[in-house]
Amino acid sequence: MEKYYLFSPGPTPVPPNVLREMSRPIIHHRTPEFEEILCQAIDDLKYVFQTQNDVIIFASSGTGGMEAAVSNFLSKGDKAISVRGGKFGERWTEICENYGVDVENIDVEWGEAVDPQIIANILKNNNRIKAVFTQACETSTGVAHDIKTIGETVKSYPDTLMVVDAITALGVYDIPTDKWGLDVVITGSQKALMLPPGLAMVSVSKKAWEFYEKSDLPKFYFDLRKERDSLKEKQSAYTPAVSMIMGLKEALSDIKKEGLKKVFERHERLARATRAAMEAIGLELFAKDNPSNSVTAVKVPDGIDGSSITKILSKDYGITIAGGQSQAKGKIFRISHMGYVDAFDILMVVSAVEVVLKRLGYDVPLGKGVGAAQKFFIG
């Protein structure tokens, strides 16, 4: 008998009650029953986003939300800043370039967080910047950026939008969208919201809607105003992912019952336990500063084939973690602690990592990492 354990930074485990809700008989999306579900999901999303702004749902991956954040608010030839500190920071640049937006890249060494002062200096010296694109958490490196400080800087520039990919951060960190002046914030269903992949969610400020009126970039399916206007009638512009939104409503209800403060504390505790465990067995974190509470990135020990760690965990133990991407491929592995994960899940995956490293010839004292993690779960 085999069990399957999921510790990838997306998709993440889905709670049984959410799966049950999604397995209910399908209903039509142009009915009062679905209208009620959709409106409740939108209201609860505003709770998680900590915003009074409009929140739009698309049937897409998070990348669809990122694309909407470019195409809806900018025009061809506009100047923007992109923080490139990993695979997903690079994606901002790629989307902008495909739409003819002129990008000034801030290249950050993988494993490091961007210095907010660099952004402040560029904005001070260039009044053509229309948007700052960054991640709240760079999933590929396990690094969190200082969104609060960056947001406070951008907020003082009325002609510049602050756009945040919070796909692996929303529901993990305290990101008060309105308080920090974040104009566009994107998340995805398959991370801390504890759903399968398939939904992108975008919050849009009043300031951002003013930019929409001037945008000349093409948009059809990912037209945020079209969706906003449909929501006024308790509808979506096109056929929505009905079962996913039913599951979303259920997952958000769970988050509200736990309360955001406790949700953030839980993720921090799990992350700190994971980091302590990896360091206890002699491994080095990839994040040089601001390690993420969403995913822990760990350097592969010298002499060990990084791809073997993930392969053996999957093949022999039914445990899925993530390897490195692009330039970090084979050099790091990543353990997620987002969403439907508890203390004993962390103890299990730490134990499995110890066993696999031992099998690969790394001199790991079995149980030392588990013991280090356990200290965070006492009391």
C-alpha cells in the first residue's frame, strides 16, 4: 500500500472537506445558487487580501493573473521596473517584453532579496516609470522581498503602480494590500489557498483603474474591467471554473475560521522548524537573507546528486518535494510548508530527507533534524 505526500511549492495538499465540496454535482453558473457562491468567495478573498478593492477571479494559472497585471494597466513603450531575483522575477520581464513594455531590470543574485533603496533611487531619477513589478516571495529561491518598504516608496509616486506577485505569499504572510498601498496583487489557487491549480485572483486599486483607462495593450479574456462589470451583476464574463470556485469558497471559510493572525503564525512556525532541521543536519539554506515562510530552499551537499534526492523521495517513499529551477537545477531542493500542512507533516518530510541523504552517502546523524524541528512544536 502506497501513500502520497505533497511538499511541492504548488500544487499543495487540498483539505478533504474542500475536495468533497468540489465533488458535488455540477451546477450551472447562471443561477442564483452559483451567484451566491461566487459573491461569498469574492467577499472572503477580500478578507485574505486585506482589501476593500475589487478582486477578480480568472480560470487560469497564476501566470494569467500576471499577464493581466501587465496588459490591463500599461501601454506599448511604457517604462517599468522588474525585480529579477529568480525564475518568476524573470517572468515579469518576459511578459512585459512580449507586450512591448520597456523594462529596466534589477538583477538580484539568486538567494538574495532586493534592496528597496535601489528601486527608490531609480524612481527618483526616472519620472517615466509606470510600474514596479516584483514578487512578495520568489518561489524558485525561497526568498521573501520587503514589500512593505517598496510599497511605501511607490505609493508616493502617483504615476507609478506597485504590482506584486503574491502567488506563494498571500495566505502565508501578513500582506495588508490597502494599508501598504499595493495597487495590483496576484495570487493563485494552488498555494496557500489549498486548492488544485486553476484559478488566478487579482486585486485592483482605484489608482490602478485610472491606469486602465489609458492602457492601449490588447486584452480579451484577461480584461479586468469586463470581469469587474460582470461581478456587479453577480456573474463572471465567461464560463467560470464552477467546481473550483465552490472549493474556493470552502477553503476560504476554513481560513476565516482559523483567523489570519493564526494562519500567519502557523506558517512561520512550520517554516522556522524546517529551516532549523536542515541546519541541524549540516545543510545550508539557499536564501542568504529573508528566507521565505512559504518554501525552504536548501543547498545540496557537495558530492551529492541533487536530482537523486527528489527522485528517491518520490519513487521509494511517495514524497514530492521540488528541485531547483534554471541555474539552480541540481544545486538545491525545496520543501513547501504552505496551506494544508501541519507539524507532523514537517517531521515526516524532515525524517525522509535525512534517510535519503544517508542513502546517498551524506554523513547525517539520523534524527537530529527531526529533533531540532520538534522543539518548535512543544507547548
